[in-house]
Amino acid sequence: MGGEDTKAEDPTRVGPPILLLGLGFASVLVSVPLIPADSNLLHVLGYVTGALVPILVIGLVRRSDIERRRSPFYEPVRLFAPALAVLAVLAVIAAGLHVWPVATGLAS
């Protein structure tokens, strides 16, 4: 009992909003099956879920992380910043994969 790790049980410990970041990655994953669609409506839906929502999530995550860093109990996660960058890159790729077919369809 005395040698247990109390760090995991400490209610004052604060870290970055990992769960919210996971929501951004889940949103990109939802848009992936819509990439081969032939419908412009599905591509717009894929664009919203794969590009707009993750970018909004990135902004919310950064704001929340800045607020959490004010706590003296904040514990940073080393992979948090690279994960934000990966999410941004995936959102840009998803945007391109969904906007291209819509633009091509409208141009022809």
C-alpha cells in the first residue's frame, strides 16, 4: 500500500485534453469511407467531417491546453504537440481528397 503509485489517483493532476484530440482523429476517420463516393453531397459531408471539424478541434484543444497549463499541477505529454501537427496534416489531406472530386464535377 505504501509503495503504490498515487500519481494515477491524484485528482489534482492536469494534462492536455487528449480525449478532445481523439475526437479530431475520429472525425477524420469518419470521412475516410466517403472518399470513393460519387456524390457531391457525400464529399461535402466528408469535407466537413474530415477537414473543418478537425481544424475546429485543433483550435479548441490548443485553447483548452493553454488554460490547463496555468495549473501548477499540469503535466505535459511529450507526443501532444506532434499529434496536433499530424491531425492538421490529415485534415488538409482529407480536404483535398474531398474537394477535388467536387471541383472536378463542377468544372465539367
